[in-house]
Amino acid sequence: MSLKVEHLNGDSTFLLTFSPSETLQPPHFETRLPGTFTILLDPWISGPSKVWHAKFSLSKHTIPSSIEHLSEIPEPDVVIVSQDKPDHCHEATLRQLSPTSMYTTILAEPAAAKKIRGWKHFDRAKVYSLIPFSSQKQGAIIRFKIPNPTPGGLPGEATIAFIPAKRDMTGLHNAVGITYRPPSLPPPSSTLSKTSTRSSVLSFLTQPTSDTPPESPPSRTSTFSYNTASSRSDTTASSLSATPLAFEPTLLNRERTLSVVYSPHGVTYPHILPYATSHLVTAAALPLTLLLHSFDRVQNPWYLGGNISAGLPGGLEIAQNLFAKCWISAHDEDKENTGFSVGQVVTRKYSVEEVKRMVEEGRKLKVDVMALACGESIVLGA
């Protein structure tokens, strides 16, 4: 089981490829391993990012992105848009996605989802507003069922949760929690079925809790509804439970669940704690596989929103308390910024060495800390 992280621009656009195998994907992106699940984070490939008016805030990449168009990467299962600011919700880039895709689901922060629907480019049913996480709220964790290519094995599952900061007037500070559990390993005597497995099924968790995911009715093209999404395989799946799944240990693939926290601007650890204790623990998703969080702390005067990026001081508590195995810099590009709102910005930059020293200081905790260059990638194991 592995997670490939590709940095597509110098800022916070990442392609995450979860795979049941520890080996890399086949070179041709139309061929992918059964059980693979892909997530594209905050795509901004080219062109400026303007807030309100260019005289207020205008940002441009200083380093070209590693791709020129989203058609150069595999069509993702999910696109996550973490906020409505244009460096995360970039219209020109998002319009590069097929408006009629059978496979890709867009999950967006509520204001971003409203903005995307307003473009009238995508089928409205393909754009979902992320519900703030609550351990008491149905639908707070979105689940994707990943079909098993072998008879008798359990399907895998990917989950996504949205964790916004409370009373954040800027709308900048939140986290997205992601977990991935591959389909269970087949019995030694099993043979591959003929069913295609490029599949992911959205569930808004309206069905009762069950110990095992329900079987899927055969269908090549299912109707996208509030409870199920169209599938990449010859199967679709009905909803899973509204609470973290409580499988019998003997039924599970014993490999640990992969887990990611994506928080480009940062959010305080107390906001993440309920998610960690109610979901990550239950899903056997700790230690955290990957933290995607800014290194640099960026501050504006209070009347211009105050803190912009929490940086190392904010991410430190998350990394230490979730025992993060890897911390990769996000949203730390030295962009070309102009406009009234950036004239008083103060940035405290932190190096990879500083981050590693502080996160490991006084603890028996070894963390891979890195800043991926544009176009660079790394494969992480369970």
C-alpha cells in the first residue's frame, strides 16, 4: 500500500494517488492498478489569481507549473477545493476538467461550491458542498467505496472530512482529512474477476451502520444522486454507515489505513482533535501518513484579516500529536504578489531543517520533512 504525492505547481496543487501496491503506477495513465484512488487538491495551473480587484490583490506563479493542462494527468476520482479564494478555487484551471465526466466528483468548501456552480460549467449534481465535521452529524464524513477485483474480498474505502476553524472571518483556515484503506487481499486461490475496478462511489452516509459494506448492484452507468455517484467500474455501491466503520478485525486487511491532513493555511489542533479521536483512531489511521501544511508564517494587520498562514508554529502541534510520519510544505510558493492587501504582509520563513528540528525536539519522533519542488514527487508507504 502506498501514497504517491505529486506537486503540480509551486504552491498547493497536489495530486495524491493511493494504491494498494507499494510499486509505482504503470507509465501510461490510462492503465491503473485495481484499487487505486486519486485526489486532486486545489488546482491552479496558470494565469493570475485575483481577489476582488487587481488593485486589492493579484498573485502570479513565479515558477511554471509542471503541467500546462489538467488533461495531462489521469482524470481524478475527486477534486477537493478547500476555499473560495482564487488561488485555491481557480476558475480557468477548474474549467479544464470535463463538465460531463462520469467519474470525477468535486468536493468544495461551501462558498467555493456555490461559486463553482455559478459558473454553470459543471453538472450541479457533480459539485458537493463539504459539510463541517462533527462526530454527531450524519454526512460529516464522505465515503467512497472502492470495489474489490477479486471474489470474496472486502472492498476498500476512501474517506474525506472537512474541518473548518470556528469564527474564522477570513475563510482561510481549515483542514481536510483523508483516509484510504485498500480492498482486502484476496485468498491465495482467488482469481481476478473481469470487473473493471477504476471505481469510486460517493456516499453521504444516510444508511444504517453495518459491519461490512453492502454488495453493489451490477450497473455500468448509475444515476448520480444524493446518495450514490456514477462508477468507473461495472458496479456501483450504496451508502455506507454514518459513523466510523467497526469491522471485525478478522475480516479486515491487516494493513494500516493511510491518512492525510491537508491544511495549507493551517488550523489549530483542537479543531482536528475530535476528528482524530473519533475517526482516525477507529480507522487505524494513526500515525498520520502525511501532513500537507505551510512552513512559513504569513501575517497581515488585523484589519486586513490577521493571520494568513499559520506556518510551522501552527503545524507543529498537529504533527506532534498525530505522530506524522511525513510533513510536506504546502502553500509556501514565493509568488509575485501585488495590490493594496499585500503591502503590509510580514512573512517568517522556516527552512526544512528548522521544521525537522522543532518537530522532533524532545520527542522520540522521526519525521520526514520536505519541500517538494514543482514537478517533484515522492512515494510514501504505510
